[in-house]
Amino acid sequence: MADDIPHMRAALALAGRGLGSTWPNPSVGCVIVRDGVVVGRGTTAPFGRPHAEPQALAMAGDLARGATAYVTLEPCCFHGRTPPCTEALIAAGIARVVVATCDPDPRVNGAGLRRLREAGIAVEQGVLRHEAEAVAEGLFHRVRQGRPLVTLKLASTLDGRIATAGGESQWITGAPARRLAHALRGRHDAVMVGIGTASADDPDLTCRIPGFKPVPMVRVVADSHLRLRLLSRLVVTARDTPTWVLTRADADARRAAALEDLGVALLRVPAGGAGVDLAAGLAALAGRGITRLLVEGGAQLAAALLRDDLVDRIAWFHAPAVIGADGFPAAQAFGVAALDAMPRFVRERVTPVGEDVLTELRRRREGEG
Ligand code: AOF
Ligand code: ZN
């Protein structure tokens, strides 16, 4: 119908607001329209429940009868942590449901749409599917690939340097870029760094923009030998803001116990390369429900993820400056011997940010030019 696209766009905007705050669930948006008037709106709540639909239905009240519901993801049809949304839509007397994309969760996966049709509701699917898949990308990764969507964020000079030889790195990019990078954290479930960065910068890795991320940021450190200092910010704040450490199964038991006593969660995975097996590490994060992971370096971790072909998206801030080969590279060597072995990405967006430029890229799909 003529208004399907604008209403679905509104539902997608609602869904976009919840990114980073609904894991292990996707962020879903729902708009209920009766006679051309929006009578209900909902977004998946922080921590993933309630779902979007019951909130929109509650707002619509009796006006839901005979109305159309626009939902960015196929409504769920099983009793999980919340009752099925299909039943709520049916009980409210919704006449038509427009869905952007299917829920790949094996407990749904088309069964939600079938249930609605069986109940006599007109169902349409695929409206703004592409946009909805982008919003639900973290869920698709977690369910289909058993790992989160991985975005690598880097900030460097034009020649890809992130620090001087002496280690000076604050600040290469300007304040607007740093603010935007902070907002990027807010749209992710977890932020990960390598132990080199955790030791050098003693970062907080939080998102302190008020109201932007209502659920705590999960901070992840790849630290195969448990070198993370017990007095680091990540450890001393672990009881309020989760800190998870990806480490090897044979990590020192005393260090492990000391970190665990301070509230740090250890995820033990096999060794891999110079550190941990990152594919197994990402699978462990997905197993705990993480759908969207932002990796903020350093150079060793960036190289290892690129080498293992585990980077789905890149957000790269470039400052209009050059350090030269004295400087520290954004990615360490990872064995690219020929150009056709080099990971290539596709540019999605280029945005000037103050004096800097943000380039957003995604992994090149199989067979893509
Ligand atoms: C919806 N609307 O807003 C969201 C959905 O364990 P539960 O009860 O939270 O249900 C998890 C399922 O709900 C899983 O299939 C997930 O993809 C989906 N998320 N579904 O109808 C929503 N967030
Ligand atoms: Zn639901």
C-alpha cells in the first residue's frame, strides 16, 4: 500500500534507537496505523524485553482493532522470556501485519508469519528488507554464524599511524571524531581491545553519553596470558560494568582466581596465533548473547582479526596529518604477501567529521567486483 514504506521507515528508525541495548535480542521497531493515523509505537526495551509489539499495542489500546502493524522483524511465536507477539497481535484484532524481514531464530524462521496468516491476518513481507537486515545484522550473525557482527574502529593519520614511536597518541583525531567514536560504542553490545591497548591506555571503554545506552557496556579484553592489571580501570569497575577476558585454557590459575574475585568473567578458549583463537573467542561472546561487537584495537588485535577474516565492518577515522614510518601502525604485519591475499572492503559512506574524515566500509561479499 502507498504508505507502507514511510510507516516501515518510521519503525526502522525506532529499531535503530535500541541498537546496543537489547542483546541477546535484536532491536525491533513497531508502528501501528489505523486509517492512516499512527496510534501506537514501540521499540524492544533495554535488555530485550518487553518486545516492540506489545508496547505498541498497549499504546494503541482499542484502536488496534482493524489496524495495520508495521514490524521490522517477523514477530516471535513462542514462549521465551516473553509471551509470543503473534498471539498479542491476534488478540488485539490487528487486521494486517507488514514485516520487513524474517527472524532467523530457528524457533521463529517463518513460523511467526504462518501463525498470523492462519489466524486470518493479511501478512506482507519484504518491505524495506534491506534496511531491516542492516539493523538486525547483529542477530543474523549471532544466529547464522555463531559470532557477533564485528566492526573494527580505528583512528589514525592519513598514513595509518596511531602513535609516534615514543607512544604518544592523544590525540590524533579531533574532539568531534572522538565524540562520534563514543556514540559508536553506544550502538554496540560490547567493546573489545587487546591486552597491549588495555595496558598502554588503561581505558574505561564505556559510553557516557547520558541516556544513550541504558544497559551497561560489556568490555572485552583479549589477554591470552592474563596480564591485565588488577588495578586497571577495567578490573576495578568490573562489578558495575561487565569486564570479560578472553584467555587461554592454560592461563595461570592464580591470576585467573584473582581476576574472578574482582568480578571479571574469564572466557577460556584455545590458543591461536600469538594469542587466543579469535574465532573461538567470538563464538564464546555470541554464546553469551553478544550480537554487535566493536573492536577498538590495538594493532595486534586488528591484524589478527584481519588475518583470520573476522572483520565484517570498518569505521576508520583519518586525521589530516602524516607521521611517517617512525610512527606506530594501525595494524601489525599479518602476512599479506600478495595483493590478492589482502582483505578488501567496500566503501559504504564517507563523512567529514570536524577536520577528520570517517570512512565506513563493509566486508566484500563473495564474487563482488
Ligand atoms: C519480536 N519482537 O521486539 C524482538 C524479537 O526470549 P524472548 O522472549 O526475548 O524472545 C526472543 C525471540 O524474539 C528471538 O527469536 C528474537 O529474535 C526475537 N526478538 N521478536 O517479536 C521484538 N526483539
Ligand atoms: Zn516478540
